[in-house]
Amino acid sequence: MPKVQSYLYLAVAIIAEVIATSALKASDGFTQLLPSVVVLIGYGVAFFFLSLTLRTMPVGIAYAIWSGIGIVLVSAIGWIAYGQRLDLPTFVGLGLIIAGVLVVNLLSKSVTH
């Protein structure tokens, strides 16, 4: 599988996971049908595409990208959609997460991907 395809699969997995996690809040403890269905389908799609990614990408690299980008996107959605406040330390921390994902993905020579 070409490297571009691995990143495409990972992007789909991340987007599906972010949608599912955002719907998890709206599901109100799985008491709301539509958001609950979105959660189940979203996580199913996310893990399926993550499994395709792991055919060619090392699990540590894939998980660093998945979790880092997911944290930042879910935080942004919480801020925009749910009015959750993000203060300066939160933005600094999210910036450090992004920097960490970039360092692992772009600069690390310890794992070939």
C-alpha cells in the first residue's frame, strides 16, 4: 500500500473518531437514538480504517498521529459546538501536542514509515 494511501486511511479514521466522540456528548449517555447510532457507526468506521493503516504504518506512529490530531480536533469542536472554555494553558498544551505529532512524524528516524 502506498504511503499516501496509508495517510488517507488514517485521515478517514481520525475524522470518523472525532465525529463519534463529538456525538458521544450529544448521545447523553446513549439515551438519544440518533447521536448513539452516530457513535457506534463512527467508532466502527474509525477502527476499520485504523486497522487498514496499521498494515503498513507502525502502530506507534499511527497512534501518535491519531490521538494527537483527535485531541486537538475534539477540543476545537467542544469549544465551538458545546461552548466549552479553553484557556491559555489549554492552547499551549494543544500546541505542544501538535508539535509532538510533527516531531514524531517528520523528524524521527527510529521507525521507518
